[in-house]
Amino acid sequence: MKMSDYIAQFLAQQGIRHVFAITGGASIHMIHSIAECDDIDYICPHHEQGGAMAADAYARVSGGLGCAIATSGPGATNLITGICGAWFDSVPVLYLTGQVTTGRLKGDTGVRQIGFQETEVIPMVRHVTKYAVQISDASQIRHELEKAVYMAREGRPGPVVVDVPDDLQRADIDAASLEGFTPPKSPDNPDSEALGEKVAQCLALLQQAQRPVLVVGWGVRLSGAEKDFMTLADRLGFPILPSWAAMDMCDNDHPLLVGGCGTHGSRSGNFTMQNADLVFSIGARLDSHETGPIDSWAREAKTIVVDIDQAELDKFPYLGRTIDVPVCADAGAFIAALLEATGDGFSGQKLEAWWERVRGWKEQYPACRQEYHEETPVNPYVFFKALAGTVGDKEHIFIDTGCTIPWIMQAFEFKPGQRLFHDFNNTAMGWALPAAMGGCFALDGKPVTCVAGDGSLMMNVQELATVQKHGLPVRIIVIDNRGYSMVQQTQDQWLEGNYFATTEEGGLGFPDFSKLAAAFDIPAVEIDGNAAIEKGLAKAYAMDGPVLCVVHVPREHRVIPQAHYGYPLEDSMPLLPREEFLANMIVKPLPISQS
């Protein structure tokens, strides 16, 4: 059989129903074979970056494997930003790249290129993939595809790249004689006895804690342990501080939910974190975005950190912080062991005083303050609170970077079953639109919501054509503030408000988004004031197909609160009088301007 036919059948056997593919001279055989395979289809984005991001979101939503195909040279290199998003967020995606024929590979000749449109993509992606290989012989194809898929899913998941020269795609192979891949023994995570010892150490700290917090991250989702986590959380009764990637795990009315923490977190979340005497983190990387400077983060707290990646645990001593109980284990396996150890109850400290303080912070510092509703132009906090009331139960929401993401994290009130997606650690502008497209295919055409800033939308605006081509029910919310407001906020802090390259006056150009939608034959709805929010959203969400909802937000709006880069989380409380700030601290704070 033809090798490209074998590849198409292999993809279908993995449960992949849609491949995001841009054709080219070095990828046509794989795409043609997919087109002729009954159990799989190809979707044509208009940029390989969009295809890579769509495949990433397809995997996140389906819980399976995503796949994108690109041709050689610029086609392959255009995938890299999307590959990075899957790498940093631990998403299993198979990226297939075409390559020039084996007889035109430059090898070790020292020249830059022999084959037309030849680029050595494997060395480029090696540091942002779990496995990357170029096929050099047709007989390797089964072994390398099986190995790549195993690597993508095994342990901490991630993307893989298989580069297939054009002449090998066309080669005739005997599928029955191909050698397969035999997975190695299970990775060296703690065995049951070692895990039991870690659980015992954790219990000792959990039972002593008087001001504990429970941090939940994306790793709990990856392990499929959401229900077990919530059972554990209810049993412990600790305040829950979700990372961005787990913000949708608790609905807004859950009594244990406090809110996000970190440089763009809520005031209640950061006060809770900074006053804790125990931080219990499961499946969260606790990167600098969540902790701020590590030496000023939760300074009087003992720490338990559960992560499947030993390197993530080893980074803390490297950064100058000791973790009291580091646990290298799958989040689901650890949670199951802790649930078994605690039985039907948990004999920890009484937390009434702690919870009284925490609830006081939540009531005192809501994200959407009452005075915001009294403004005439659109206030983003008012808008996102209203959007939360409009989006249906169990709907999937895809969001872009910039101010959009912290506004949502602070103001959006999640309902049971809603899911939130973003490339949380790469935070590439332009991710949300192709991701919403990929997610919609994974959901068999169910409606989804896409929220992007004007700058982010322009990064992959061409995918409006793909959405329209397939009639996808994507509600595209565009926050139109005529610039890059997140970067402007940094310019306010460090560069005296000189908005070079972040506003129209500073060099950017933006279209009329309603006219842009019309060019793609997509209806548009405009919202230009607080009073128009509910009516405008109702109109947009009543439409069956794609719709572009343009929300005009004054450019002076900022993320409040936000910590200055390099400053302790205490400095994420701007506009608070010093006396009020000190009154909320149980733990003695650092001087408020200390970096």
C-alpha cells in the first residue's frame, strides 16, 4: 500500500476525526490519502499557525490526540508557535510535516539548502516537543508513528513532530511486515509504598494547618481527576485558589472558591495566599505569574506541591525556595491515595476564624464594583460579568491573551459544566479564533464562544473565512479598544505612558470590525455602552451560525488589580490606602515597595 494511505489509516485508528491541513508540494500525498479515507476528514485553515492552534484545541476539548499537517519549509516553520502552546500546556498533538525528497536533503554537506523549500525543522522543534523525528526509510513509518503517539500521551503529555519526505510518502510498503514500537516500562513515578509515605507526610501538615489554601491546576484536568479533586476539596474544607487553567473547575457559587491569585489575581485570592500558613498545590506549576517573586510568596507558609514532572519540583530550590513536601506523582493517583487515607472524614484544625477572614475579603473586594455599572461607556468588568450570565451551561469558551484573559479570570462567573480554554503558558496573540474553530469541530458543531482583543483577532483574522466556510456556530467577541492595552499598562508602569507600538497614534492600524465581518459574510453586532450590553449579547447569542460581536471599550481601561512586575503580590492591591492594606494582613508584610 502507499505509505501516505497507511498514515491516514493510522490517524483514524487513533480516534482523530479531523486533521487541520494546509497543502503544499511536500504534503499533498498525506492530504489526498486522508481525503480518500472514510473515517477521517481534513479542514483547511488559511495559515499553518492557525492549523497548529486548532489541532491543539481539538486535543484539549476531545481529550484525545490532535493533528495538523504542513508542507516543508515555511509551512513547517509556521507551525512552531502553535507547537509551543501545546508544549507548555502539556497537550498531546501530532504534527506531520512534509519534506523534500530524500535525494534532495542537504545532510552534512554544509550548504544551507539543496531541495527547493527545504528546511531542517526537526532541530528547530526539538526543545519544544516530546519527540521529533525525520523518517529516513519507508520501513520506519509504523514504528515512528506509534512511538510518537506513545510519547505524546505518556506521562506529562505534549506535542510530537514527524517529518516525512515526499518520496517516502509515495513509496509502496507492505503494511503487514512493518515493525511496531514496544513501549518501555512505566515511568519511575513513586510506587504505592513511596506514595503512601508522601501521603503520610502531607497529612501531618494538612492536619496542623490553621490558615491553609488549596491550589488546583491543569494537571488535575490532564489526569482526569476533576471529580476526585472536588471530593477531596469538600473533605478538606480549604479555600480553593485555582490557577488560570483550572478556573472553570469550580462554579462561581461553590462555597470553597475564593478566586485566582498571582500578578493578575483577585485581591481576595492574593490576601488569602499571602496570609496562608500552608499552601497545598496539586497539578499547578506555580510559575512566576502565580507567585510573583518566590521569596515574597506566601512567606510564612509550609508547602506541599504535587507534580508529575520532577523538573518542575526541582526548579524551586534553583529559584531559592524549599518545598516542604515535594510529590512527584500523577495528580489523579495522588488524590486517590489521599482520599483513601482520609476515609470518610478529615481531622484537621477548625477553620472558622480563617474562613471568616477569607469571606470578608471576598465581600469587601468584588471584581466588578458597583460604581462600574454607573459608567456610560462599556466597562470591561461589567461586560464580562454580563457575558457570564449569557453564555449557556456547558458551553466551551476560548479566550485570547492581553487584558482579555485577566478581565475574564477576575470577573467571569462560571456555571457548572462550562469550560475555559487558552494557551495559558505561551499566551500567543491570535490563539482564540483558530482554537474555537478546532474546538467546535471536536464538539461536532456545538456552539462555542471566542473572546479576543482587537490586536489578538488581527493575528489570525484569516480564519474567519474558515469559520464561515463551515458555518461554525462560533460567537466571536471582539474587545475593541483600538490597541494593546495590556502592554499599555506596562508602559504606564515603566515608561511614563509613552504608547509606542501599542495604539493607533503609536503606529498600529485597525479596521472597522463590522465591515470586516461583512467582508467575510458574517453578521455583526455592536455594543457601545453599558446600557447596550445585555441587549447586544442577547441578539448575538440568538444567531445560529457565526457572529462577530464588537464591544467598544475605552482604551484607558486597565486590569485592576495587577502587580507591578518584580514586586511582591502585596503590590497587586493598587488604590488601597496603606492602612486598609495593613489591616488585611495577618502575616507581617514586606515594605510595600520592596522588589
